[in-house]
Amino acid sequence: MNAFGLIQIGLILSCTTIISSLHCNHLPFQQRKVIENSLRLLDKMGKKFPQQCLREKTSFRFPTQILQPRQNESVGVAIEEIFQHIFYIFSKNLTLAAWDGTALDEFQNGLYLQIEQLGACVIKKHTHYHRSKEVSRLKLKKYFRKIDCFLKDKQHNLCSWEISRAEMRRCLQLIDKVTRKL
């Protein structure tokens, strides 16, 4: 390959890096838009919270300390992890949920795209996890495992899905609150 070809490849790589880093710099703004859309879709998916489910409410206790903005990058890692867990929960056994299928598909697609975009930015900034990040991951895993077990224990009935949907709404609202501060 000649020198001109190497220069072209170098320019392409540097432009790609600059463009992708600009994309990552605008991620908090983009996340707010995705979260607003996700909240709207969560509302559109189902109707009002069913009265018969009020006595079944449970507290899952979201680990809010993982979203404390000590470092923007660690918050990004936590948000990506949260989106992955939400995507996982809303990707199975939805037959008894009786939700609007189109809104559910749009919700899942939006989460998936955000996971991909966050993943690309987080990988660039982090090649290894510190102990505190691993502790945060374990806390999130435990929190979402409680929700998953709750759904299984209730055999994925309507009330368990509605309670889980309300809990995911709270998660997204917490993320929105944090991203507005970044």
C-alpha cells in the first residue's frame, strides 16, 4: 500500500473516532429523549393500574446509590446495565400482560437501540471494572432478580406484570432525574 492509501485510512479512522466521541458526548441528551419516549410507551402499553392489584404491591427497593453521579462514566455503565435488565424482563412471558403489542415492540426496540449506543460509548471509556462498579452490578442484578422471581412466583399474571411495569416506570424516572444532572 502506498503512502497516500495509508493517509486516507488514517483520516477515515480519525474522523470515525471524532464522530463517535461526539455521539457519546450527546448521549445524556439523547437518553432523556429515549426515557421520555419509553415512559410514554409504558403508559400506552397498558391502561390504568388495576384496582385488584393494589393489595399485591411489593417493594423491590431500587439501589439508588448506584446512580450517584461520582463519575459520569460509572453512571453510564449502571444505566446500560439497567436497560439490559429491563429489556430482559420485558422480553419474556408477556402473554398474560394484555398490553398494546405495538407500544411494547416500540418500547423494546427503543431500549435495544439505547443499549447498543450506551455499550459503544461505555466500551470506549472503560476496558475494566473497578470493585465499586462490580458491587453496583451485583446490586442491580439482585434488584432485577427480585422482580423476575416475583413474576415467576405469580406465574406472570396480569397483576405481577402491572406491578413490574410500575416499577420499571420508577427506574426510568430515576435515570431521567440523574441524566438531567449530568
